[in-house]
Amino acid sequence: MGYRSEVAYVIEFKDREHRIRFMATASLDPDIKLEEFELLDDTSIMFYRQDIKWYAEFDYVKAHELLLNTAKEQECEWEFCRVGENMEDNVYECSDSPSGELVVTRSIFTPTHGKFYPIGEQL
């Protein structure tokens, strides 16, 4: 089992060519898979995973942290969010001018068994 998180980050590159070169280099790491990223526009990408074990000692996590740190060093705009299972376990970090693509929320999900009836209808 283990502790699970929901993780997302966005990187906004200087231009399209920067994004292409950056991701081509990043994809040389076997833990960075291009199919796990969404292209938001010519200069921005987003990584998003639900139900993931985001432990600092895992190679997969180290690879993504290195990718994000490299983007920071190259003065890209960025946002990072991690929401853990515990209510108080939320991380949000960003550059000086974040894209505003990521918003941390918590919601309540209530599984239902059966049918919902409009108010006033006989059950």
C-alpha cells in the first residue's frame, strides 16, 4: 500500500525551441517518460499523476525533482503541487511569476448506493 499523493507541476519555457531541447535532454533519463506530460501550448508542459507514491528516495521522484530543478536553473517559470493523504499535507511552490495553471483544492466525495430523488418526491 503506502502513502499516496497527487502531484502536478507546470513548466513554462522561454520559447518553443527551448521546450523541445529541454525535454529531449530530459527524456534521456529512463524515469522521464514524455507520454506522462501534457503540452499546454508551444512553451508550457504539465505533469500530473494521481495516486502515486512520491517518496524522495525513489529514482522516479528524483528524476522529476532533477527535471524541475534544471528548469529553475534555466530561469523557467514553474509551479509544483503535491497533495498527500493527510489533510495538512499539501505542498505548493512556484516561481515569481507562476502560470496559474495549478490550484490546490480538497473536496468530499460521497459514494452513493441507489438513486437520488428530487426533494419532495415520494421515496
